[in-house]
Amino acid sequence: MSGRGPESGPEGGPESGSEGGADTLRAALHRMLGDAPAGADPRVRVGVDLVHVPRAADLARRHGERWLADQFTPREREQLAAATGTPAATLAGRLAAKEAFLKLLTPERELIPLRDIEVLRAPGGAPTVHPRAAALHRLRAQRLTHWTLSITHEGDWAVAVTAALTSPTP
């Protein structure tokens, strides 16, 4: 093959089998794309979780009210009971939201009960997170000051994404 592309070998392309191939590829990507971003913004935290709707429904069915009371506050259970349309998807979405928010908190050794992460619908319908007890303590310890939540479900899956900002170091 003629030319001086990555496949030509002398510069250590894929055919040469040397480490130089990675350097050549890196150089080619750098020429095409420019500098890589500096990295993630340390002030931004993100949590994501995915819950299988049938599994969430099965947990609630098998373990009943006791399990629901362990996972959800009375206000959450009241909203879950009033859910219309696809209650199992709503349940799975709330569980995903709690787990996603828990990932924001990145607990090290402490246990944070899911019940301490209250997920409610605001009057307009948007989901909101109300951290309590251990979750609130961890939130303050990590200086997380502003957060948001999005929940969606499609078919057998519910997904939640949370994002938070940290306050500057005092």
C-alpha cells in the first residue's frame, strides 16, 4: 500500500504491532479534533440509575407494605398509591431516583437508607428530591447546594438522572 497513513507500518501503524501505533493514532486524532477537554468539572456531580419495572413491581408484590414503608416515606407512599396510568413504572422511577441521588452522595462507610431520600412530585408534576436525616447530613458534608432530578420510563425500564453542584471551599 502506498502513502504514509497509519496502515503504512514505518511509523508504527497497526500493521507494525508496536506501541508507536497508539502514538500515531493519538497524533492523528489530535490533528483532527484538537486538544482534549481539561476534564470533568469537580463542582458538578451526576448520578444515574436504571430499574427494571417488572422487578420493582415484583418486590412490592412479594414484600408488601412493610417493604414499601422501609423504602418510602408516608408522603411518597401516598403519591405512589395515587399514581395513575402505569403505577409499576412510577414505583420503578422513584426507586431509580433514590439510587441516582444516592450515587451523588457517594457514601463511603455510612449507610444512607433510601427512605432518607424523599422523591415527590411538585405541584406542576416535576419530580423533586427532599433529602432527610443521613442523606441531608452527607449532602451538607459534601457541600452539595443545588440539585435537580429527571425521571423517565419506557417499556420495562425506568431511568433517573440527578445532578448537583458543590459550593466553593470556604
